[in-house]
Amino acid sequence: MSKILMGVIVAMAVTGYMYYQYSVIPMKNKIEEQAKVMMAQDLRDQEQQAAIAAIQANMEKTTQANKAMSLKNQQYETEMADYLDIFRRHNMAKLASAKPGLIQKRANAKTEEVFNEIEDISNRIHSFND
């Protein structure tokens, strides 16, 4: 009976060893791999949260800049409307016929200024070609 008992004990030991080798060790390895995957996912999630926070901060800055630019644009449009209103109220043809010396002097001065600028630019271009 002791041989049978020894045989059963040895068989149980071999079976236990085989179970440990083919079932427990692969499960441990799988658990370790899953732990590594979870750590990598946590790191990725942290990076994504940081990227989202940076994008939101950038979007807030952009929104504030757009608001400021919109306000300036409204001011410029109001100013432009005021200037256009001034020109609409004044009849330049009537002013030129009423006071020809005033308009003629200004027109001649500006024309001369433009011609002088064109001449300077032409001289500079000519000096580059030499």
C-alpha cells in the first residue's frame, strides 16, 4: 500500500508541477503584461490630458485676441464711416469751382510729391542696374 501511496503522491506532485508550469506561470506573465499595458495607457492618458489643457488654453487666448481684434475692427469701421460721411457732406467739385486756388495748390503739391517719389525710385533702380 505504501507503493501505491507513493505513486499517488508522485503523480500528484508531477501533476501539480505541470499545472504550475502550464497554467500558473503563463497567467503570471499575462498579468505582468497587462500591468505594463495599463501603465502605458495611464501615461498616454496623462499626456493627452496635458495636450487637451494646452489646446484649451490656446483656444482661450485666441478667443480673447479675436474679441480684441473685433473691437478694434468695429472702431475702425466707425471711424471710416465718419470719414466717408464727411466726404459725402462736402461737394469737392463745388469747392473747386468756388475756391480754385485752394484746391489747385494742394493738387499741384501732391502731384509734384508723387512725381519726385517716382523719380527717386527710378534713380535707385537705375543705380542697381549699373
